[in-house]
Amino acid sequence: MENNILDVNNLTVYATVDERKFPVVRNVSFSVRKGEIFGIVGESGCGKTMTALSVPELLADGIFQTSSSVLFDNVHLHNLSSKEKRKIYGKDMSVIFQEPMSALNPLVCIKKQVEESLLLHTDMSKAQRYDRVKECLTEVGIHDVEQVMEMYPHELSGGMRQRVLIASAVICRPKLLIADEPTTALDVYTQNQVLDLIRKINASYGTAVLFISHDLKLVSRLCSRIAVMYAGSFVEQGSVQDVFENPCHEYTKGLLNSIPSAEKKGKKLDCIQGKVPSVNEAKMACAFAPRCNKAERQCYVEIPEKKIISPEHCSWCHFSGAKELP
């Protein structure tokens, strides 16, 4: 669609374990509209990061994707040569990784790491690159910029390292920013600062954001639409308002009920019994069935079809009370 910066259709990702292939993402489809922040949320091990990293083809050895169509700005990425893809990755599409200490090179100073995309994708002079790096680091809230530019990652705090990563990702003003749990290792104060920074980038540059998180409360503050993921598949998708006010899948309900709030102070929080199945573990037709209090025989033998709740809201559950997608 013309209004979408990213369209992913029927994405399937396999992992190789002991020379056997196991699906870690199964037939996932979603879109990110131009200028919006779209979130994918779920427990650790649900396939969120695999889904996100499949878009710029950053999957590790032994993990590969099949049966998918990825359109970026109406261009089929899989039809492009490696050279053509390199012109997009890092310029029009960038990634903020979860752990800045492993994403940054410990032997290279901050200035050189932030300016790398400028060297690859622009014909700026050395002086122009210096000014652009300085400007970008200032925009992400780093003080004493000229001093920081000459420092190394180990000399910075976790929050500053994450800001450097964000500066590296947005220095070419990308059309799409993929943020893979960028606040996981940060304290609450720094986490809020990073979220505010992502909002600012989204508003100032019109950069669309694909935001990955395990924290439903966090994505509710940042995203306009979300997809809830479980065991490699989406179980619910819609606007934040629809999903939070009218959750239709038992997994979504369980996640929402486990969120602490002032009303629940002093009370025992609800929790979802069991755990996410491992990659090589056999799964039921509905992967969530073994943990679901409302599961019936149908859930173990019949894969749930996509059901439409409203134009912006859908669910993959036999008992969501909606009509199946025609």
C-alpha cells in the first residue's frame, strides 16, 4: 500500500538445531505505515527479535527466512542485489540494537562509529561529517559533544551508549527505524529519556518506527498500533486502544492482567502459568493451548484462523467471538 513504508507478508523463519530445522516465526504478516510507531510485544522467546531482524536480513548463522515477501517503500527487498540492499540498509532503514556494549566497537572512538553511515552513503567532506556527527549527538541529548566524540564505549554510561547507537542509526535520516528492545538494560529514568528521544525522532523526521518490546505498558505509551506475539505467531493485532480496552486473545488478557498498577497495590499479581515452548518443542495447533484456562479440544487439533474484530483489530483464537477473515 502507498501509505505503508513496510509490508511483510507470510514471513517464516527457521532455526537449525542439531541439523534439524525448526520454525521460530510462522507465517507472520504486518505493515508499518509511514510516520507511525508500530510495536511487536510478547514474552522472551516469542520470536519478536527474529521477526524484526529478518527485515534487514541480519539473522545469525543457522537461522534463515523463507516463504516471505518484504516490501520496503514499495520495493521488493528480496528482488534486489546485495549492492542495492546495501544502499538501503543504514541509510533509509536503520536498526537500534538491544545491547549497546556489544553493538558498539570497543576499539573505535565514538565519532568514527557515528559517522560510518555518512562515509558509506554520502559524499560529505571530512569537515561536513564532523559537523553532522556533532549535530546528531547534540540532538540525542549528549552534552560535552566534542569530548564524547573522542571517547570510547567503555568510558560512557549505558544511557549514553544507547544515545550513541540512536545517533548512529538516525544520522542519515532513515525512513524506517527498527528498535529492538532499546530500553531493556536501562534504569527507569534513562528508559523514559530514550522513549522521549524515539518520539522526538518520529515527530521531527517523520521516521516510522518498528518497536520491539516485552513490556505492554511501555508500548502502550509509545505505539499507535501493536501486534501481540506468542511462540512465533501473532495472536492479536490492532490499535493500542482496541487491544487494551477489548483484548480478545487469552494470552493478551494474561499479559494485561499481569501489569502492576495502583489499584493492584498490595495484591498478588496475576501470572500466566507455564512457559513459552522452546524452538525444538512440539507445539499444539494453537501454541498457547497448554497455558490457556479456556482451551478446548479444538485448540489442540485445529489451527486458529484470523478473525476480524473491527477494521483495525484482529485475533487468532477460536473463541474470540468474531467472524473469520473471508
